[in-house]
Amino acid sequence: MDEGEIEGPTPRMLAWARNSAAYRLSRKMMTERELSDAVSRKARQKFEQISEAQVQALAAAAVEFGRQVRALDDVSYAEIKARSSARSGKSKRAIARKLADKGIDRETVTAALAETDDLPSALIFARKRGFGPFRRAEGDEKRETREFSAFARNGFGFDITRKVMAMERDEAEAILADQATLGSL
């Protein structure tokens, strides 16, 4: 380290980190890791000859600022994203993978998914894709194999998929209507 190089971030850098965090959090909900990564990436672009210690300090300051103004909460983020994703037809596995990719720890993901049920999500997925009970044309073996594969790629287990594929349309719509009235989707 050169003698003229500053050890920690300057007050100007810290003010920039707070402003950057406020701007980013006002535009969209983020996890702590997403905010930290975004501020780190931008700091490296904005400030010439910035040290890695300064980048880490700016990221930490941005995350702390987000917590202080209560705009950054990984638990709430996980709960909201889990409910929203389940309502859009995503499986528990797919939701868990996405949350983990965003930096949410395993315990928080497990807690957020505790009340999520894969059956209604699988029915929504089937309705969107025109699979199983929502199929418009008569299904042959090849089509059913493709549908089973699509369910598997999207994280649904074989038992749930088989249950959905065996349902009649009226039964599937009744389950979705019940879920909608309960507000649990």
C-alpha cells in the first residue's frame, strides 16, 4: 500500500454508498447480498484506485444503511418472494434455489417455504402450460412424457405431477378456487 493511500473509505465515499443504497432500495426489493454486490461493483467503477478493503467497507456501510432505514430485510424478502412465486406456479424446489442464488440462508428459505404447498402451484403451472386437466386436445403417450418432463424441470416431484395429471378439470379448478378464497396461494 502506498503511503498516500487511505486505509478506509473517505467521507465522500461513505456518503456515496448511502445514496447508492437508498437509490437502489427505492427502485426494487433486494437482499443484503444483492445490495452488497451492486454497491461493490459500482464502487470499483466509480472510484479510481480503490482498495478491496475500501470496497468491502462501502458495501458493509450500504447494507447497514439499508437495515437502519428498514428497507433491507432478508426474512421479509424471502417470505414475499416465496408467496409470489408459489402463486405464479413455481415449485418449492425452484423457489428455494432462486432464493439461495440471491444470498438467502437455508434456515430463512426453509421458514419462508414452510406454508407453501406444491399441489396448487403445480396446478397453476399446468393451467399456464395447458397440461394435464387443462389440456385442450386428447393426450397421447409422447405428449404426456413431455409434460412430465416439464414438471420435473420446474422442480415438481413425480407424486405431485402424477396427481395433477390424473385430475379432472373440475377437480383442479375447485382446488384452485379454494386456494384463492383462502388466500394461501
